[in-house]
Amino acid sequence: LNLSTKKSIFDTQLAQCIGLRKQLVVLENTVNNMKKQKEDLSVELSCTKKELQQSKENMVNQKKDAWNVLSAVKTKHAKLVAKLELDIQTVEAAKRELEKD
């Protein structure tokens, strides 16, 4: 091979190496971007899991609060019914007393 041919082969191989190096840089950037996206998604997922857990805890607490309110309302209702029944008996007794006279 003469010097001109060798130089042409070398230039071609050099151009290929430069092209491969550029592709490698692009691939490295792509990999780094994907790693960053993965980290961001992991953080988002972690936050979402925490939010869901907090939401679940809030719902459980709201359910407990609702049961407590319902229980209090039932107790108050029972007391009012008992008082009403007592008032009815008192009125009926008074009515009977009045009817005797």
C-alpha cells in the first residue's frame, strides 16, 4: 500500500472513531438522563405511597370519629326517649289525679 492509500484508510478509521465517540457521548447522556428520571420516579413513588398511607390513616380516623358521633347520638336519643316516657307517665298520673277530683 502506498502512503496515500494508507493515509486515506487512516482518515476513514479516524472519522469512524470520531463518529463512534460522538455516539458514545450521546448514549452516556441518554443513560444519565434515564438514571435521573428513574431517581425522580422513585422519589415520586415514595411520596405517593406516603400520601396514600396518610390518606388511609385519615379515613380510618374519620371512620372512628363518625362511629363516636353516632354512638353519642344514640346515647342522647336513648336518654331523650327515656325522659319522654317518664314525662308521659307523669302527665298520665296527673291526669288520673285530676279525673278523681
